Amino acid sequence: MTRLLKRWLRAASLLILAAALGACATGPKLVVHSFNCAQWKDGWAEKADLLAYSYANKVPMLTETQPWPGHSSIGCGGITANMPVADFLYVKWRLKDSGEVLEDRVDLRSRLPTDMTNQTVTFVIDGRQLYVFLVTPTEINQRLLSRSKKTWHSKYNVTYEIYPHNELKQ
């Protein structure tokens, strides 16, 4: 009986150790999706300077806070990768006509779909207002639907405004 008990305890200990190691090895769930902003294509680069942004969780994933030498604003291209879906989007900008500096932090946790595979998060600055969009991989027929959102993506793909109004039905 003692021998059987020792075997059982050893097996149980190994299972607990394996579970603990597995928990340490797992991090945030990775999903292939995109984050971008296109200030020139969306037409807001002439009116606002992008000063900082962060598409992040507890540890910043995509963060930019330093302009290129000789520039008054930072650039924001895009990335498509197998990466964690962000909990929030932070954006800081300056209005060129007044010099006013604004910032907004959007909680994305309740605004994004459960499955973000092949979807894109993008944003547009329109004066004092930040707009955040979810661009789906579903293409639209350009002849039937004109650009209906502030982002150029909406000309080609089904796009939902998720901030300040959440058009996405979950």
C-alpha cells in the first residue's frame, strides 16, 4: 500500500508540476490581425499632428512617442502579425490650427469581437474627436457602396465604428 501511495503521489506531483509549467509558458492569446492608421489617406494629417499612440495590454505592444528628427509628429504605419489583441488604444495629438494638445484612451475590451482573426483596428482624428474603427476582411462592391466612414478602409471592406459609438453588434 505504501508503494502504491508513493506512486500515486509522484504521479500527482508530476501532473501538478506540468500544469504549473504550462501556465507559466502561456501568455496572452495570439491572433493574426492588424493595427494601423493612415493619417494621409484618411485626410487628417494636414489638420493634426500625431504625438503618441499605444495599442497595448499591460505591456505595450505597439507604442510610438518620438517623432523622427526634424518632424513635429510621429508616423503611424501598420502591422499585421500574430499578436495579442489590445485591451486599450491610447492616442495623443495636437491640432495644427490652435496648438491644442488632446488625448484619448479607449477601452477596447467590450468593443472588439471575440474572434479578431484577420481583422484590423484603425483610428482617425477629426478635430477634437478620436474615431476608432474595426475593419473586417469582408470586401464590398465599390460600385454599390461609397465610402461611408471616415477611414479609407470603408471604401473596400465592411467597416464598423467602434468608438465613440459602437456599431458592432456582438
